[in-house]
Amino acid sequence: MRAFHRNVTVFVGLALMAATASAAPKDKKAPEPEPEIEIDPTAEGGGADGGEGGGEGGGDGEEIDMGAEETAPPSDLSADLAASEASGPVVQTGELKRTPLSWQDILVVVRKPFLKARRTELRPFVGTTMNDNMVRHNVIGGELAYYLTDVLAIGVEGMYYQAGFREPFDLIARQARRLPTVNEYKWSAALNFHYVPVYGKFAVLDKSLVTWEVAFTAGIGAGQSEVVPRDTKFPGFTNLLIMPNIGANMRFFLTKWLTVNVGIRDYIFIDKFESLDREMYGTDIDMAKQNGESTLINNVMFQLGISFWLPTSFEYTTFR
């Protein structure tokens, strides 16, 4: 009887195992076990089986290793400086190599070597006309200018003209059988204003520096011209001219009291020439002058001169 019950029990167990195996899907793999969380059993508040601390959420003493990389501690700047000072400066031993660069090759930009503020410029010069192909006027003149600042000045100038007829004057006379209508200039004077916007220096053969500047000039003045009559039996007459002028010149500094100047000046005025029917007025100068032909003239001149500066020295009022 006992053997019968034992056989029935075994049979029932085998049947349950077969049913369970047939119910499970054949193509589904068993899930992989999840990674275990390692808990330090020796931490405060925990035991081998979790203990009281484990039941309260792990406590302060539990550490969970999530596989994070360890980071280096932040560096201490004071410690690095102390270590650097303790090691001392690094001194290179052995022979030093010389390079071709020397102190003579290093140029220092110096301050402005010439000052003009509150100084007087005395400038004698010579000049010649550039755009008159009939008559060439050579001039001797001078200018006295006072510099209010280093870039602004006011001055007066005067010029004396010497006229000379050029070759085209004779050629036209021979071809047309009559003399051209020309005037010659006698003198001029002007009140001028100067402004210096450009200043610089350049090297000469890498040996010395030459300082230079560019100045613009504008002024107003007066002058006198004289008609050259085509027929010598008629007298000429003179004209009083209002002569504004504009120009530019370049100045090169040689010493503290001497400079060289080159420039171009345009003297603009309305001149009156002898009329073509001069014979109608004969020797009546007033009628000849009243009926003369007025023409706008641009008398462009090239000027070359030197300047003497007074006082001959100057002092800087600002630091280097």
C-alpha cells in the first residue's frame, strides 16, 4: 500500500514538471542576472545582513560603487610656488652663443627734435614762374612769420619781380607781324597764414635721421603789374592787383635754428591787358586803361629758400 502511494506521488511530480516545461516558450532565452550592488559590510550603521542601518536606507556609512573614475585632487597654487622657489633659478652653464644683433641695430623713436611754438621765422627765398611761356618772372623775396603754436603761424611776405621775355615771345612776333599782349609784374606783398598738418622723419643710408614737415599756406595781398605796349610810341600803364594766394611747401630741419624750404605758390588775380584797338586812345592812358581787357591769371611760382629761427634754441615743456 505504501509502495502504491509513493508511485502516485512520483507520477504526479513528473506530470507537473512536463506541463511546466511545455508551457515555457522554446525560443525565449532566460534573462541575464542583474549586476549585484556591493555594499561595504564594515561601514557604520550596517551589518552583514543589512542590519538596522540597511533598513533605514543605508545610513551615512554605506558607499555604493557605481564604477566612477577617480578624479585627481585640485592643485594648491601656494604649494606649487613654494616648490618653485625652493628649487631655485635655472642657470645655464657653458659657453654663450652670440647673435649678429647688437644694440646699434636697435633704433629708438625719439621725441620731436625741433619746436616752433613762440618762435620767429625769417625766410629769404628766390623763385620763378612755372606756367607763363611768354614772360618768365624771377623773384627775390622774404617772409617774416611768427608761430603761435607748433602748427599755426601768421606772417608777412614781400617779393620783387624781374621779367625776361622767352623764346615764344619773339617767334609769335615774327610769325604774326605783331607783338603779343603781355604784362610784367613789379612787386607784391601778402599777409599769410600757415598750417602744418604733416610731420615726419626719414633715414639717410641708415646713418642719420632727417626731420621734415609739410605746411599749407593761404593769404591775401596786393601787387602791381605793368602793360608792355605793342607799339613803343604808346606809353604803358600799371595795374594795382588784389592777389590772394594758396600753396604748400616742404621744410627740412638741419639744426635747431636753420631749415631749408621748397614750395609751390599760386597767386590768383585779375589783370588788365592792353586792348587790340589801342590806336583809338593814343596817348590817353586813362582811356586805354579803362578800355583794357581783364583776364583771370594764375601765377604759379616755385620757391626755394632757407629759414633762420629766433631764438636759436628752445626748451621742452613736456616729459619725454
